[in-house]
Amino acid sequence: MRNIIFILLIFSGQVIYCQDFVFNLYFQDYKGNKDTIAIGYDRNATDTIDLNQNEKNIINEPLNTKFDVRISNSWMKKYFGLNAENFQTKRQIVSNNCGSRFPAVTIDVLCKNWPVTITWDSTQFANECNIGSLLTSFHPGGWFDVGGGFVTVLSKRSNMIMFNSYEKYTSYRDITQYYYINNKNDTISVFWQAFGDIRLPHSNVNQINNDLEFSFFPNPSKEKIFLSGNIDAVKEIEVYNSLGIKVLTTNKNELNLKHLSFGVYYAVIKLKNNNNITRKIIYER
């Protein structure tokens, strides 16, 4: 793979250089089943299967019925009549000329044990070509006017998001557009990742993670856990269990966990500027 590609940014007239890029998304359901996919960009790649990008079409390989995450074009073919060969893969390198468009990768999730968490290395998203990259539970055409679900920016310091299946997003106008039934009668929930450059209008996304650093200590905790960071920016903290059920709400930076069962929880830090940050906390014996 080339180390550097030359790209002209049309929108500014400025010449910049961007490296070819690939990163991993790590998925885990609440029972601990795991899967990983790899996504990247290359100026000479396509949005289908490229053997020279080490991509493999695994559409004929059976799904893991416990938990399976794949990149595919099945949803696109179903709802947009996409004229392309069917594919499923664990690795997808898309075409990206940095400043010309934001390619979207469709992610299929077969899961019976919701919610699911995704983690990633946020430090990889630091150059002009990918600093506006997103994960979203709505098709990219609706990023900035959605009625539920999530949008999270990969380039910010938070490196995790917990989300549920589309059946939970009942406020949205047509949730049936965001999952499909395959030929084995499996319900496949659909999500998206897209690379975005520095032009992406972040101010319109409700759930962008803030630049402020927040952390909990001690973590794991045996009873009480404390939030560190810019406490004055925090409106309240909500704590959810692994089933996505809210178990605690507070406007203080001290959480008393002694009335909860031991295990993993997710703290949603709600900021006064209406942004949210999610952190994992562990209550142990």
C-alpha cells in the first residue's frame, strides 16, 4: 500500500497530503460475544470488493447466530435498488478523495443480546481527511435532522458508544427502513460509518462527544466512584446497566453504587451544552 497519496482540496484550493488509512471497530454484545470489522479509505479503492485491498466476499459463509457483524450492500440494494453484486465482508476500503465526498459504509449486525458496544482507537482520527468521521444509527442522508438513535464522532476523545436495536427507537418516523430480514429469516439491524473531513458541520449533531476529558476513579470501584474533569460543565449523570435500563441519575460528581448488582455499567455524562459523553464503569466485589 502506498504511504502517501496526493490530494487536492477543491473547497479551499489548498494542497494537503493524506495517508492511506484503515482502522478497526470492535463490537461486543451484553453477554460478551465479540466481533471486529476493518474500514479504511484509499483513493484507488471502490465501494465493492477489491482483492488488491485484501477484501474478501464472505456472503456464502454462514452467519454466527450468536453475534455477527459484517459490512454489506444488502440494505442498499433493498431500499435504493443498488445495481451491484451482493457482498458481505469484514474489511472494506472505500474510495475517498478527501474533500470530494463522504463515503458511507453500511454495517449489518445480527444480535440477540442487546445492547451492543463499539470501541475504537480515537487517536487515529487526527488528519484533515478523517477528523469529521462518524458512526450513526440513521442513514447519512438524515444525520442532521434525526428523531432518535445516535450520531457519534470518531475523532473525539470518547472511544466508545453503547446502542440498541432499531426496535428501541420507536419515536422515529419509519424504523422499518433501518433493518431487514435476510433469507434465513434473521433480523439484521443496520448502522453506518462514514469518513468526513474538516468541513463536516459538527454543530448540528446532538450527540457529538465533547473535547473535555472526563474519567471516573477508582474504576473498578467497590462502592463509590467519582467523576474527574470540568465538573462545572456537567448537567447530570445517568447510569445504565448492560440491558440499557437506567439505574441511577445524579447531578453530583459522586456515584454511590452500593445498591446495584456487581458488573459493568455505562455512565452518560450530560453536559450543559447538550452534548453527551459515555464512559464505562465497573462495580466489583
